[in-house]
Amino acid sequence: MITRSLAEQLRNAQHVVVFTGAGASAESGIPTFRDALTGLWERFDPAQLATSDAFRADPSLCWGWYEWRRHKVLQAHPNGAHLAIAELARHVPKLTVVTQNVDDLHERAGSQDVIHLHGSLHSPRCIDCGLHYMLPLTSEAQPEGGGRIEPPRCTACDGHVRPGVVWFGEMMPEGAWSLGLAAAERCDVFLSIGTSGIVYPAAELPLRALGLGATVVHVNPVRFDVSSQEHFLEGPASMMMQNLLHEAFGDHPVS
Ligand code: APR
């Protein structure tokens, strides 16, 4: 429930961090990471596909899955949550968006300098020499269940091009983690939106913010346990973020 005090804390905040997971993109039609996978990948646990071993063992199966996901992102549009987060930046002195998502929906909603802790579907690179690869912005239509797609070859060393995401067992991009941690440690309000909070170290960020006295708010339609000092807005990100913005700034001109 959005209390007057929470709305006031957001209104008076000098630095807000918005930390998002797959649930923030769910209402754009992007399956969350732990949604049952469909079609070709139904029999896999995502963690079995999102690893460099899986890619090296079967590059076409893995690349096909990521191309299917990239195609879904290219077809998707930012939802009310992405738009409310971009709007929030116009009401507070400083807003930092830190996302676990590999789509570009925050950017397409107008958020700036988004920190991607787990990389991006739009930044593939050679698995051997690391050379970045530009993907066509329109991927050919994918059969709904997806299919195997032979990954491109690196123009420099002929290695396979791999998705530009962080796989299980891989380190997060150093710069992204330190920027995200610094923001969590300096903010007054930390909004954690649409994440199951089970993957570390990303899931550490709200705990760091709380430990340093920030107001921490979880937004999720599925209630989970949080400490008594944390707020929980139980509902879909789009509606909850629009309501929060209205409660806090509805009658207040953009600062
Ligand atoms: N609004 C808000 N939250 C939602 C919505 C919605 N409309 N729909 C679903 N959710 C919530 C789910 O209840 C769940 O808690 O979004 C969360 C999605 O959880 P995951 O699928 O685990 O995704 P995420 O938390 O982003 O996973 C973190 O784990 O597997 C790695 O790299 C992967 O970035 C991913 C990370």
C-alpha cells in the first residue's frame, strides 16, 4: 500500500535508485527468466542454456534461444513501468536505473545511462577474441517455438559470436557492478521492481541500501518475506509505479 509517508519520502529524495528484474518487462510480453520456457526450450532449465559450456556444446541451440528472446524484445514496447521510471527521473534530483534485464526497454522509454548488470541482448561479441558484433536491428521472423540458429562467425578470428549477456558462473561487467553498488550505497530511496531477488550478487543491492538507511520498496505481484523496515507494493509494476508517481507527484509540478 502506498502510504503518505512513502510518497513524501519519494518526493523529498535527493537520489533514487530503481533496480529492476524480468518482472519489469513482463507486461511488455517478455517472458520472465523463470517462466516456463516454451517450444524447443521447454525441456531446459534456463540455467542449463545460459552458460558458456552450453553455448560451446551446442552453439546453434543456445544462439537460437537468444535470437528468439531478442526478436521478442524487438517486437515489444516499453510498458507503464518503464515509462513511469523514465518520468520519475524528471521529478527527483538524481535517478539511477540498475537493471538485471538484457533488453533495452528502459532506454526506449527514455531512461538515461542505464546500468546493465547482466549485459545486453544487443551487444554480442566473439567468444574467443571478444570483438563486438553488430546484429541487424530487424531479426527475421522466428517460428514461435524458436529453432536452432547457427551463430555468426567473428570477422577477425572466425570464432563463434556469442550473446553479450552475463552467463551463470561469469563475472558481471566490473564497471556496471561498481556503479550499481555506489548508487545503492548513496541513495535515499531504493525501488526494487520485478525481481525474485535470488541471484547474487545483484540481489545484494537492496540489502546494501537498507543497511545504509535508505527506504527500500519492493514491487511485485507475488508477495515474499521482507524485513519490517522494508515496504512492499503488491501488484504489477506498471500499475504500482504509475500509482506511486501519482501519489508522490500527482499534484506537484515537475521539480
Ligand atoms: N510486475 C512486477 N513483477 C512481476 C511481474 C509484473 N507484472 N510479473 C512477474 N513479476 C515478478 C515475479 O513474481 C518474479 O518475482 O518478477 C520476478 C521475476 O523473477 P525472475 O524470473 O527470477 O527474474 P529476475 O529476478 O530478473 O532474475 C534475476 O537471474 O537468471 C538470472 O540473469 C538472470 O537477470 C536474471 C536474474
